[in-house]
Amino acid sequence: MVRTARFSEHCFIEAATHLVAEGGPAAATMQAIARRVGAPTGSIYHRFESRSAILSAAWNAAYASFTGALAPLLREGRAREAALAILPWSSKDEHRARFLLLHEPVTLFEDAPPPAPVREELERLEEAFDSAFRACVAARGDGSVREEELARARFLIFDAPIAIIRPHLLKGGPLPPFVERMIDELHAGLPIAATPDQGIRPMAAA
Amino acid sequence: MVRTARFSEHCFIEAATHLVAEGGPAAATMQAIARRVGAPTGSIYHRFESRSAILSAAWNAAYASFTGALAPLLREGRAREAALAILPWSSKDEHRARFLLLHEPVTLFEDAPPPAPVREELERLEEAFDSAFRACVAARGDGSVREEELARARFLIFDAPIAIIRPHLLKGGPLPPFVERMIDELHAGLPIAATPDQGIRPMAAA
DNA sequence: GGCGTTCTAGAACTGCCATTCTAAATGGTA
DNA sequence: TACCATTTAGAATGGCAGTTCTAGAACGCC
């Protein structure tokens, strides 16, 4: 067609991801993103209609990468491996992990809501991830999925591993070796299938 | 002395806490805080030297309230009760819980660092909390404190309960009853004292 | 090889927000 | 009662960041 682009959508997303990972959402100003890429600020608007569009696109990319690593394992019912998958994923590129795991979306999009198509894509990603969880839980029990078991699975496979590595992401540097053991023991000690009514300890009834 | 103040330090902190809890850090502009209190914007500067001063003061207050509820239990070695203490604390006032548990400090203070005295107070609070953890871990073992055990204790008592209730804080509304059981079983299944080398399962060695 | 489309390039605009400033009000004290 | 430190009150300021605008450059097609 016409003039070849020097700057791709991808490189703007990459720059935004790095900036947020290193300095928080406020560090990812349009000028900072442009400066990092070496482009004029105006060029960003040829790819993204607004700041929240580029930030939410970066969020979607990171979320898709993460859930894409876990979902296949979940669908096979391999909960433990799925929980451990966060380790290679987060060390593969630390910036994306810091971006995704250290910031709530609400802190990114509070000024302006992201455009509809990007928001819809995130909803699709979340639904796909949710259905993978349901498949995992169903595979482990009698096929039915109770809310409590779903919450347990999400905690064991998603939130707990994140909580385990989060302090080390904040400090920076490599993950200590014992985080793998913690995730492992967590799965050995807390089953996804909720024990219906017998408290583990007498005091637990409370 | 002189003219009596209509607006206290406390009510500005309260307003800032609510605004962040409801709409994220960017919602807590100086004018929004003032409007919520019914004061002119200038009045805030008679109590706080800057925006990051008031936000960090609010952070310190919430952090002190939370750690103050846990520390006494920790020092007595009552890890399970400490882990469960987050439940009454967070339902006592949901706004402070949302403020503290849903936002990393980095997203609050990224524009300007908080003034030195407030930062130092936070360091004191963090040290006190850390020492309570060390006391708890020491009380449960032979008195020595290994890094791994400290990390386990922080996860079991602090990060994991937060991770368990976070999804429900994000959605809003009351906590489902099974979160208490999850925290309980977590402590029954994953001991603070690290099992030195015997994997729980054969595959765990990895 | 001109032409139109798409891009770069960067200056200009707009609005918002933290902060400051000036003036008026207040109320205990001397 | 007069004083004056402190506060209210709210307008003014200054800067920054998102967004838009204008001009010019590059490339592939007809």
C-alpha cells in the first residue's frame, strides 16, 4: 500500500508494559511510552485511540499469556502442574509478570474506561479461564461444581501462587527455590474438594 | 488559642480512604477529598503538606489498624487465630480493608514520595510487624528463624488470607462463610515449620 | 513516474489538578 | 474590648499530560 510503519502496535504495548512494571501506572504516560520507543507522541494515536486503550491492550496481552499457560493444564485436571506453571511463566519475562501480578486493573483504567472491543476481549479471556477452572473442578469430583470448590481451586491454582511469589516480585531478583515447595505442599495439604462438614481440627468449627 | 477548627486531620484521612476504596487512587484528588468533607481545598494544606502526605497518612492508619489486630496474637504464637483475625477486621469497616488490601503502596505514592516523618512511621510499623512474625516463628520451632519459615508464616498468616478474601472484596458484599474454613484448613495442611527435605509426594522433588 | 494513502514528526491546544495566595472570619486571652 | 494566631474560604496560578492538528515524508500501485 503505502508508507511502511516504523513503530508497531506491539512495540508500544511492550513499552507500556515495561513502564508500568518498573514505575507503576502513573509512570506510563503517553510521552514516556513514546520516548521509550523513540516515536513522537502523536504516532501512538495511529494505533490506539486513547491511553486506556493501550494500557488495557497491554493488560489483555499479559493476561492472555498467563492464562494461556495454565488453561490447557486445567482442562486436563492437572491442578498441581497448573499452580506451578506460574514459576516458569513469571521468570520467562519478569516485566510482564510484574505488570500483571502487581497491579489491579482498577488502578489502570480509573481515569477512562477502555474502549468496548478491548473490554469485550478481556471478558472473553476471563470466561475462557473460568471455564477451564470449572472443567478442572468437575474432573476431580463427581462432575458437579460447587461455588466453594471453585473458590478453592482459584485460590490454590491462581491466587495462592501469585501471593507466594508477589513479595519476591516486589523486591525484584530471582525467586528463592523454596517457593516451589510451598506451592507443592499447599496442594498436598488443601484439597480442592471441600470436606463437607468434618472440621480438620476440633477448634476449627468456631 | 484562636479560631476553632471545623475540619480535623481525621476527617480528611477518612474521606481519602473512602475515595480510594471506592474509586482507586486517582479518584482521591484534593478537590474530591475537600468536597466530600465539605471544606475548601486550601484547608487540607493546613493539616497535610501535600497530596502524598494525606494518602500516606491514610495508608499508615489502615496498616496500623490491621497489623495492630494481628501482632498481639503473633507474639503469643497463635498463628491460626492471627490468620483468622483478618475476617472480623475487614468486615468491621470494609472501606479501610478495600483501601489497604486492594492497592499496592506504589500506586499511591508514585507521583511524589511521602514526607520523611510519615515514611519513617511506616518503616516503624513494618518493623514492628516483622518482629511479631519472627517471634511467632521462633515460638513454634527451636527458637531459630530461617528465611523459609518466615516466608511461610507471612504467607499463611498474611498473604494467603488476603488472597482468599480479595476476590470477594473486589466484588463487594459480605464474605461467604467458607472463607473461614479455607483459612483453617490451610493452617492444618501447611505447617509453618518447613519440612527440611522429604517431599510430601514423590513428584514434589522436581 | 506521479498519486494517494498511511505514516512520521512535533508543535499546539485543552483541561484538570496540586498548590499557593489573599482576604475575611473566629474566638480565647490580655 | 482589642488583639492576633489560626482557620475558613475560594479564587488564582502553574505545570503537566492526554489529545488534536498541521505539515511533510515514504512507499506501493496504476
